[in-house]
Amino acid sequence: MTASLPRLVRHGDSIRVHAFILVGCLFYVVITAWLLQSTYDIAGGVLVAHLLALPTVPLVLRIIRSESDRRVRSIIVGGLAFKFFGTLARFAMVFSVYGGGDAFVYDRVGGALAEGFRNGNFTLDSTQQLVGTGFIEILTGVIYTLTGPTRLGGFLVYSWLGYLGLCLLYCAFRLAVPRGDRRRYAALIFFLPSMAFWPSSIGKEAWMTLVLGMTAYGVAQLVSRRRGAVLWLAGGIAGSAVVRPHIAITLVVALGVAYLFTGARRPSFAAPIAKVAGLLTLLVVFGLVLSTVESKFKLEDGAGVEEVFERTRQQTSAYDGSSFQAVGARSPADLPLAAFSVLFRPLPFEASNLQALAASLEGTLLLFLFVRHWRKLGNLMPRRRAPYLAFVSVYSLLFVIAFSNFGNFGLLARQRVQVFPFILGLLAVSRERREPEMDLGAASHAPVGRAPSRAAAVARAGGA
């Protein structure tokens, strides 16, 4: 009687689990059937969500199977669900609260382009730009050609691209910093509200998250001396250049610094020649991207960097509601205050609306984490020659300098999702694990999560 009690308890638990799954499936079927009766804006989004699940499930399974930490597996899967709810929140805010915005324009122009694409007309309007806003409009048109003009579906596709970028950023960190705190980094990038909210709509942020992830993964492969780095880097830098060329030039400079610190795969007589050839290639890429930046910001008339910064300050401060006096980084002495303004403001007492209040709470949390671990951040200085860390640091520094002239909290909160994945990596590196790296070949045959036996620990101590 007593021996059978645990079996009955387990049997009861199994019944409750199966009942919960059954209720969940019924709820899913009812909600899906109800949404399919709506307009194509919503019904098309439901269909797109199911189509996106086809490549997403194998991708997530491949990532989590290569991860030995069970908690990280849960974080990656939970991050996908969190991203989905962030997409719904962003969709509701854009079309229910604000009644439009940039996403509304992309949707309208993309729908018109898609109609022409489906009819075999691929001619673009003479005013259609290929860099910046025009690229997102064309990309939206291509997406709508495949899915039909569905706003919710467009949001889900762009959010999916952003999630791919987050996965690439995590894989880059895991590859380049194998002894870092992967659990902390995964939790920060997948569950930081800004990363789930802003890059989840039809717009530039989702695309930039994807290409930043591609670039970071390419850098990680480069510093780890693996093949395929050039393809990832080319795709990431080109993808950023067609949307935000100033970010692309920042990536090229940071990549150049990281490349200087990268050693050769095999020291030989040809290694210095290959290093010089690589640097010359980066200089050519730098020149090409710089010409794109000059064209976008119209610097041909002789306007200097100071004029561009001043123009940026005036344009961003013109927005109502969340404007503030920007702190431009004109000298090294301005960098601490500029970094504080770009990364952590607004503070709670500076918030003028609910959206700003949410951004201020997130910024305060990040500020607390950096203050708490500032001593550990100082321990990174001896590792300054680490190539990936050099890439992250230089990119973050240049980002702070460029965006310190933004005088609007709303725009700044949206733009800094382009630097958060790199800044958050510093918090994870600062908590680097000290145990020796595990042999992945031997680890694949050991049960996941099982601690070493006491006998093994005593044997190792005796051997030492």
C-alpha cells in the first residue's frame, strides 16, 4: 500500500499534465479559428506565424542541442516566447496607441511595391532610395509579395529576423568568450525588454539586429580562426551599410582594431603579408562605406563632423515630449557623461510618459548592474588585447560618441538597442568562469548537469 503511493502520485501528476496540455491545445485551436475569421491583416499574420515556425523550430533545436547548460536552453526557448509577446505589444502600440508611425509608412509603401512585384513590374519610382528608409520599404514589398499585405504578418517576419540576430549574438559570445558567463548573457539579451520590444516591428531596428548579429558572429569566427568568417562579415557590414551607413563604418573601424589583435592560424613567413592584405581590404571597405555615409548625410558641400553633430542635435531635439539637452562627446573628458546619457538615461524622475518611465526603469537596472560589477569590469583591462573584446569596446565607444548628440529620449531608447548586445557582453565577461574548459567530446557522453562524484574529486586532489 505504502509502496504504491508514489506510483499513484506520479500517475496523478501525469494526468494533470496531460489535461493541461489538452486544455492548452483546445484553447489554441479556438483562438486560431477565431483569429482566422478576422481581416487579412490579422488572419494573414496567423498564417505567417505558422509558416515561420517551420524554420524556427529546427534552428532553436540545433542551438539548444549544442548547449550543455539546461538553464541556457530554457532561456533561449523562453526568449522566443518573450519576443512573440513583445511583437504583439509593439503592434498594439504602433497601430492602437500611436495610430501609425514609421511602420505605417513602410506598410503602405511596401504594399504598393508588392502589388507591382506580383504583376511582374519591378521598376522602382525615381524617388525611391536604395539606402536607408528606401531599403526597408523595398524589403517590406518583397515580404508582402510572399505573404500578402498583412501588417501583423509583417511585424512577425521582422521580429523573427531580430530573433535570429539575437541567436547569432549569443553564438558569437559563446564562440569568442568560451569561459564567459553564457547564462547571464543569454538572460540579458533575450529578456531585456528593449531587445524584445523595439526590434519587433516593420522597421530598421529588426534588420539592424540581424546584421549586427551576423557581423558579431563573423568577428567571433575570425578571432577563433575558423572558416566562413568573411561571408558573415561581408553580409553583416553590407546589410548595415544599406540601412544605416554610419553604423557600418563604426563596425568596420571596430573590426579593424580586432583584426590587429588576431593572431595567424599558423605562424609562417606569409602570415605578415596576409595581415597587411587584410588591413588593405578593410581600408577599401572603409572607403566604400565612407562614400555611402557622405552621400546619405550630404557632406559633399564641405560640412564637417561638427556640423553633422549639430544638425543631429537640432533634428532630434525638435521632437516634442521627450527632448532634452544632449551631451555631445567633444573630448575624452566628455565621454563618461556622454556614455551615461546614451546608455542609462532617462532616469525615473526625467520620465514624462509611460514609455519613458519603462525605459528609465530598464536603464536604472542596467546602471545598477554596472555599478555592482565595476570592480570586475576593471579586471578586464589585462584582457584588452582579446580581439573580440577589442571589437566590442571600440564599437561601443564609437556608438556613444555618435549618439551622444541625440536630444530625444524616445529616439535614443530605440536607437541604443544597436549597442546593448555588446555592452551587456561586458557584464557577462566580467563574471568569467574560472574552472578549466570542458572537453566537449568527453562531455557529450556524460549526463547533463551531473556534478562530479566525491570519489573523483578526492582522486583529483590526491593526484594534485
